[in-house]
Amino acid sequence: MAQEDDWDRDLLLDPAWEKQQRKTFTAWCNSHLRKAGTQIENIDEDFRDGLKLMLLLEVISGERLPKPERGKMRVHKINNVNKALDFIASKGVKLVSIGAEEIVDGNAKMTLGMIWTIILRFAIQDISVEETSAKEGLLLWCQRKTAPYKNVNVQNFHISWKDGLAFNALIHRHRPELIEYDKLRKDDPVTNLNNAFEVAEKYLDIPKMLDAEDIVNTARPDEKAIMTYVSSFYHAFSGAQKAETAANRICKVLAVNQENEHLMEDYEKLASDLLEWIKRTIPWLEDRSPQKTIQEMQQKLEDFRDYRRVHKPPKVQEKCQLEINFNTLQTKLRLSNRPAFMPSEGKMVSDINNGWQHLEQAEKGYEEWLLNEIRRLERLDHLAEKFRQKASIHEAWTEGKEAMLKQKDYETATLSDIKALIRKHEAFESDLAAHQDRVEQIAAIAQELNELDYYDSPSVNARCQKICDQWDVLGSLTHSRREALEKTEKQLETIDELHLEYAKRAAPFNNWMESAMEDLQDMFIVHTIEEIQGLIAAHDQFKSTLPDADKEREAILGIQREAQRIADINSIKLSGNNPYTSVTPQIINSKWERVQQLVPKRDHALLDEQSKQQSNEHLRRQFASQANIVGPWIQTKMEEIGRISIEMNGTLEDQLNHLKQYEQSIVDYKPNIDLLEQQHQLIQEALIFDNKHTNYTMEHIRVGWEQLLTTIARTINEVENQILTRDAKGISQEQMQEFRASFNHFDKKRTGSMDTDDFRALLISTGYSLGDAEFNRIMSVVDPNNSGIVTFQAFIDFMSRETTDTDTADQVIASFKVLAGDKVRHRGEPLPTDRPCPHRSGTATQAGCSSFYILIFIFPSSSAPQNYITAEELRRELPPDQAEYCIARMAPYQGPDAVPGALDYKSFSTALYGESDL
């Protein structure tokens, strides 16, 4: 180093300057010599033998000089001084006109010049601030530190310091508790200077190098003296920067780790809540307990609709957000060089997807079961009503038949009466045979109700059994009465042919009318317009037979009238009603009128049902029209998203904005889905179970819509993670586009991912020389789950990791080493912990800051870096929450130099990066 060309020895002719330099240089030398247990009184005399000069150089350099000569002769002194001068020259210092003889002779001018050269080399030369060094660096440091203070403007190392405010500002900037700066006055320089010098000597271990009067009473204080004094302040305070930097690095690493742990806890909670909801919901969807009535099943269907409309959509959003949070967390872990997050057992994204698939399968099966169960109950209600109607008609017909068959009227009857009884019995048998079909129908309906598990089957079975038992009794009684009548017939032969013919024709016609009334009152259930049209056609065919039936009725009534006419002509007195039948003309007319009344009622019922089916058909067509638009639209959007995620034109921000606009256009389409839901609800309320006009069901539309929202959200999340990777790793837009172009070129299937062969080809194209071991190493980075698939995000992470640097465990260990061993307290002086921290809130201990209380003058071999750190040091150097975080996770130090409370920061630092267990 070319030594201060502006050092003019003629200046020493100024007694004031020489006095200032003597005081300053003497104090500076003593501040170092006292570490070796000695000091000087007279700078001219005490360095003449070279012994203390060599000792001074050893203390400030930390190196050993050649062994001094202990003789008292002039030659011995010159040799010692030459050894000191040779050592100074070996440090790159060019000594100009300074010789050993002049020092030995006590030349004050040369001695002060030599000391100034030593100060420049060992106290000022190594000062570096913002790419400036030595004098300029020291001046810039003073300017930076005093800039906020009023009445302070440091422009040089002489008159800028005369008022003493600059010295006080330096101390207050670093130790504000030592100086009440606002009480200082610019017009009282002596008080200001004395205050700064006394505080520096008492609290900062900076010896008093000048008297306030020496500076104030000189028009231009000596620059070298001021520089020497100020350099002591610089070295007293600059040590704090190193500890602060180390603490900041540790804070940064711990902040990242804490944030990641919070994200992991949030994921675990969200995953647990979602899985618990799925666990609670699946048993409800899998419950297949049937209900007794349609109303109860319809309530179940309404509950299911509420689930689909109200309860499930928020869970779909939670599931999507969970996947996005998981991907973002993994990206942050990769960017901070941390191991990948592995959720608790059973809470992986794949576990949630499996549970969700199980939920949707149960949901689909539940809906199908509900609809089938409603159809079954509807069928059961129809059959039960039909059973009751037929049973009531049959029971009405059988009423009194047993008593009739058991009576003994033929024992006292005349021959004509007997013949009449025989004919009547034959008519009854004909009627009985006609009712056989109805009894079989009743039994068949009861059997079907049993097979369909009708809830009131016991009462149906009891009623059916009673009808069958009564039918058997009627058959047995009919057979017995016929035998009795045939036995009597041999004795009685009178028969009224006309009555018999009437009875034979009236009975079938009566049965026909009863069947017609039964059919006209029969309930019907249809589901399509074609079915109701079939019933209307059948009814029209029935009405076409009514004229013939009316003719038959007139013919039957004509027989009765003819019999009465013959009796009247022949004066025959008929004994009451027709002996062969109970079907009187009045009954026939009454039933015929009933049939005539039921026909228009049947017409109205069929027309109402036809109107209902036409309305249902309109609902089908309306839903189909909307579904045939929405379904293809969703499919088209899914294809467009796939194409956009692969092409990705423009900057990542442009892509992100484009995707968000695209997402908004999808969200804006939601009213069409809601309209379709409303139409679907109308269809379900109308109990419409099929729709031949479309292949899309509401379930298809819902699944497609949910997949569309999930896909666009995932694509946006991928671009956001790429932006996060780009910004964190400093990747340019051109590099990102180049990465995307390379990836797309080798993504042959255009799926947004590639297999191992395509990825190997991509790496080779980018200049990698790959062996199997190197390729396997890279695959373990980009595909830690061994899925055989490499995504674009994994490729970007790999390329950014290859080209950028991140914090490492070694860097964190080095930072802890600074906090643990690179600072030593002054012997016998306790570390203050209750004074305000100059740059954090609270006291120094509360703020985790002790850097400004540490003495920076250290013996070269007085201490070695510690392999451990204590809880007290952590609490002093770090913010409270991060200090406690370290203390809770650091293992006790087990080394041979361990002390009580020592903590192992090395194993803790490696655990932060996944190299060991934390």
C-alpha cells in the first residue's frame, strides 16, 4: 500500500498538531500493548530499543516476529527496529525515508510517521464500506451512521469533528442508552467532546486519545489523530454487523421452516376434517333401509337433494383447495431445499381421492336405490288398492251365498218350484264359475305383494286366506245343494223355459257389466305418452262394444217381458221373482246406468293422465335441449384447457391472466348449470325416470362441471408455482420459455408430462452427459415417488436447482458458529441485558440482540470457536419465538468440551435440511 502521500512531515512543525498526534498515537499503541501487559509513556523514547515496537506488531497482527536481541548496545536496538520495519514492509507497506537509526535516535517526526504507517496498515486499510476502503471507506461509514442526526455533517477528518456532535452521534447510533443526544448543544463543543470520550472509555473500552481542548483550540484538528480515534470507534462497532448477519440468516431459515410447519398443520387439519366428513357421509349414503310409504321415501329424496345442493359443493371446494395447498407446500419445500412433505398415514392426497371416489360411488348407488324404491312403493300402492277393490267386490258378491246354499226350501216346494230351484242353482253355478277368475286374480295380487315385500302383507294375506277359505266352502255347499236338487228333480219336472233362458243370458251379461264397472274404476299407472295412448285406444274399443251390449240388454229384458206377457195371457200367477236367477231387470238397468255413468268419468281420467304425460314429455324435451348444449360445452372447455396448459404462449403472468380470464368465463357459465338443476328438479318431482331425448344425465353434467372447475384451478396453480419458482430462483422469462419449448417438444403425447425415456432424451438435448447412475440420481429428484412420470413443474424445479444457489446446512452451521464462538466478553465485565436494544423493540435480551455489547479486541489465541451454543446465547441473539423454537429442538451437546446447558447446533442445522431427524 502506498502510504498516505499527503502525510507531510513539515506539519509536525505545528506544535498543536504534533501534540495531538503524540496523545492519539500513544493512546492507540497502549490500547493494544495493554493486552500484553505493558504500555508506553513517551512515544519518542519507549520505541527506541525496538522491543515494545516488535511486541506492538505481534499484538495487532497476531503473528510471531523474529526473536528480539536483548542487548543494550546501539547495534542491538537498530537490529530490533529493522526487524520491526522488515515485518511492516512484508505486509506490503512502502516505508519512505524512515530508517532504524532515526527511530533509535528518538527522532519524533520519524517515530510518529512510522506509527501512522502502522495505524494505516492495521487499523484503517482493511476497512471496506460499499466498495470503498481505507480512508474513504472509514469516511463513508461515518457519513452513513451519522446521516440521521441534526447538526452533523461529516465531510472530512478535521473540522467536521470539532463540535463533538459527530463522536456522540456514532455512539448514540449504536448504543442509544449511553448518550442523551437531544440534550447536546452545538455551541458547547468541550462538553460534547468530553462526554463522548468519557462514555467511549467507560463503556466501549476505547481509551481517551485526545483532550477536548486540543481539538477545540485548534483551527484545524490533526487529521491523522482524528482518523486514528474514529477508527477505534469503527472497530468497536463493526463486530456487531457480523453477529447481526449471522442472526438474520438463522432467522430467515427458521422463518421458512416455521411457515412450512404451519402449512403442514393446516393441511393436516383440512385433510382430517374432509376425511371425517366423508367418513360420516358414506354410511348415510350406504343406508338402504326401506320406508313404508312413498311420502317417507320422497322425504329421503329431498334430503339427498339438499345434500347435493347445499352440503357437497363446499366440500368439493375444500378438496380442490386441499390439493392446491399441498402442491404449493411441496413447491415451497423444494425452493427452500427442504425434504418433501409426507402427510400422516391415511391423509395423503391419494387417500382423500380414494375416499372421495368411494363417496361418489355410494352417492350414485344411493340415488338409484331411492328411485327404484319409489317405483317399488308406487307399484305396491297400486297393487294394494287393486287388491282392496277386487276383494271388496268379491266379498260383496259372496255375502249371503252360504245361507242361500244351506237353506232347505226344496223340501216343501212344488215341482215347478223345484225346477225353478234347479235352474236357479245352475245359474248360480254359472255365476260361481264366472267369479273363479276374480278369486285367482285376488290370490295372484296377494302373492305379488308378498314378493315385493309390502309392509302390510300380513293383513293382505289374512284377507286373501279368508276369501279362499270361503270360496272352498261355497264350492262344497254348491256341490251338496246340486245333488239335493237333482234328487228332487226326478219328482218335479215343471220348468219355466223363458225364465231359464232369461237367467242364462242375464247372468253372463250381469257379469260382463260388473267386469266393465270394475275395469272402468280400475286404477292405472303409466310413465309415457305411448302407454296412456294405449289405454285410451283400449277404452275407445270398449265404448265401441256398448251398442251391441245395449242390444243384448234389450233382448234379455224382452225375454222377461215375453214371460210376463204369456203368463198374463194365460192368467198364470207367477210367484214373485224369476226362480232361476236373482238378476232382476231392475238390477240390469241399474248396472247399465252405472256403466253409462262410469264411461265419461273414465274419459276424463284418461284425458287428465294424457295431459300429465304431455307435460312430462315437455319437461323431458326441455331438459334434453339444455343438457345437449351444456354437456358438449363442458367437454370442449376441458379439451381447450388441456391444449392451453401444453401450449402456454407469452409470459407466465400473461398465461396466468389468460387462465384466470378463462376461469372467470367458466364461472360465468354457472347460471346454465343452475338452470339445468332446476329443470332436473322438476323432472324428479314429476317422477320421470327416463329420457330418450338425451344421453346426458344430471349426474354426468355435475361430474363434468366439477372436473372442469378442478382442472382450471389446478392449471392456474401450476402457473403460479412456476412464477414462484422463477422468482425464487431468478429464472428469466426467456429461460422459462426455452424450458417450456424443450419440454413440449419431447412431450409426444401432449399430456403435460413425460415418461423416463422422453425425459432422458430431453436431458441429453440440453447438454447432459448421462450415465445410468447420474440419470437415476436426477430421477430421484424429479420423481421422488417413483411414478415413472416427470411433470413440467418437476422439470422446472430441477433446472432451477441446477442453475441457482440456496441456503445450505453448512451455511447455517457457520452462522451458528459465529453466534457461539466468534465473540468474547471483556474479562470481568458482565454482559448488559436490561438496556434497550438499538434496532429492535424491548431490552437487548428480549429482542434477542447482544451484538453491540461484545468487545472486538481479541487475543489471537485467547479462544477457539465453540462447537455448541447455549440457550442464553440463543435468547440474546435471536427473536424470542425463534430462539425458543431452536431451544425446543436442539439436542444436548455431548462433546468433550461440553458445559451445562450446551446445545448441539450442528445436528439441528442438518435436520433443517432433511439430512437427519429434527
